[in-house]
Amino acid sequence: MASQFAPISLHTPIIDDALLDRITRTLAEGAEQVDREGVFPAENFRFLAHEGLIGLTVARHLGGVGAGLRDALRVLGAVAKGEPSTALILFMTYAHHAAPARTRAWPAGIYEELARAAVAGHGLIGGLRVEPELGTPVRGGMPATTARRTPDGRGDGWAISGTKIYSTGSTGLDWFAVWAKTEEDVPRVGTFLVPSDSRGITIEPAWDHLGMRATVSHAVHFDATPVPSAYAVDVRAPADWAVGDVTQTAWNALAISTIYDGVARAAFDWLVGYLNDRVPANFGASLATLPRVQEKVGEIAALLQVNRTLIATAAADCDAGTPPTAIALNTIKHVTTANAIRAVEIGLELTGNPGLSRKHPLERHYRDVLCSRIHSPQTDTILVASGRAALGQ
């Protein structure tokens, strides 16, 4: 897409309905193109930077907006409704800056470097955790990706080697937060912060997916990639990772819920327009006048209303310092993503073949919303944890 935006002028955005609507409309203009081409949505991030939104969750004392979860989710929802791959990439940067307990432990100056970059409209960071053999570390196990001390004996750096797959945002990120284990007598595991232009990095264009194609979640290979010692930002004994971080859980569960709810809302808006405009020749009135159609549209509206209430209530509780439990948060993710999928499926039932035609966006929305099922924690993990808690096990 050709650039249509003025140079970035930093300012504090006002998170109101006008801004949210502008975000959705602007990003929707190029959504079909980035989906068909499977490319990083660079122009979308230029627009978001121009609007002052990359550093939305950066603390005020570092020049950011200091937005809480509720406002950040409002923005993510608007982004997702326009182009959801952009929202998934943006979410990872938001989540890093919204976890002060985690970043406070980073070496002095390292986090501030990332924060000020985000405020300046760049500094996108993504977590690289999934591997070909291990899968997602959420289900346990040690990564095959290794960090070894540099060989000069001074202990002033690391060399990262290994492969990460499903690396969301790969070709457009500024930083990779790489999950790796140390080559030590007693291995530690954690996050190594790697500038994306470091030597020894190869991005393999392996992402050819059903939906969310503009996330460019390619494979990233590291071959003795150098990392300064200070950029081993959070490396611990494996047992120290057993205790969950409720802030991280809330961000993951509610952001994923919001993104795919946004996809369903985009599908719903298109469906309403289609049903009002579609007048079969043998009927003489629009499909929207049929009671059966009205009933099914009402079902979609009910599913989306449940989503809105669950997400907004949980976000408000988090901002108030009284977050739901991890089980409750993940249950919200399970329910809202299932509702989003069902909402789009009902739209397909009402439209028939036109809904599955690539000339209409409903087909793309359906492909995108189905991807909600693969995000960790997945349904079996969520429901087993909920069931064990209910049974007192």
C-alpha cells in the first residue's frame, strides 16, 4: 500500500469513539490486500504510530500514555475489527509495557530503551517461544534453543542458537524476546532480548496459514546470534517459572478474546448490510425483513453482548487491582472465542455461497476467527484446570 499518512508527530491520543472508528475504517481499507499477499502490515503500524498508539501502555514518566487494560483493549478491539493480524502483533508490545513487575527486574536502562522507542512510534517486540520439537512451553518442557556464554571467558555476552516457529510479526519486529535455556551445569531458562537486525538471524517464510496471514508468523533461525549480557533480561531456574503471573494471564486471555471478538464484529457489520441490501427477485423485500433472519441476527447480537460484558467487566476488575483468577480469565477466553466463531458461522448459514466467496469479506473473517482456537492456553488445558478446581482436585 502506498503511504497516505503525514510524518509521525508525537502526541497523546484521546481514546474516544471517533478515534476508534477512524482506526477501524483506516485499517479495514487494506485488510484484504495484506491477507492475500501474506505480508507484514507495515502501513498499519505507520498509521498507529502517527496516532501515538504504539506506546499506549508505556508509563507516563517514560513519555507514554500509561493506559490501563480497559483502554488498551478498546484500541486493540478497534484495530482487530479493521485488520486483526495487526492487533495480534500490537498486543505483544502492549503486554510487555503493561507488566511493570516483570520489566522492573530487567537490567537498568534496558527496559527504558524499549519504552522510549515505543513512545517514538517503533520498538515493536514479540515473544518467540514455540519450537518444532517442544511446541508451546505452556505445556511444559525445556526449549531446545540454547544460550551459551561467549568464548572469551569474561562472561560478557551470550550466543543464541535454535529455531522458533509461529513467530508472530517476524519480519516487522524490532526486538525478539527469545525463550531459551542456558548451556550451564545447571541450566536456567528465560527471556533473551535480541535486536531483530542482529547477525546470525534467518527468517524462513514458512507461514502459509488458513487465516491471520498478515501476522507473518514465520520460522526464525538463530545461529550463534550474539546477545550482550545485559539483554538476558529475565533468566531463572526452571522451577521459578512455576508460579503464574496474573498480569500476563489477564493480558493474554483478554487480548485474545478482544481480538477475535473484533473479527466477529466486523463480520456482523458486513452481514447486517448484506441482509438489508439483498432483495431476492421472487420475494420483493430484503432478507432483513424475514423473522427467521431476524432471529439468527438476534442470536449473533446476544453472543457479542455476552463477549462485551465478560471482557469489559474483567478488564475493569484488573484495572481496579482485583483481577479475576487465572482460571476465570482463561474461561473468559474460552467462552468469548467460541462465541466469536459461532457468530461468524451463523452469518455463513444466513448467506450461503456468497458468504464463502472471496469477493466478500465474510470468508476472510471466518478464516481469521477460526485461528482463535490455536492460542495458548487451548480449550483442553482451560477446561481441565476449571474442572479440577470445581472438583477440589
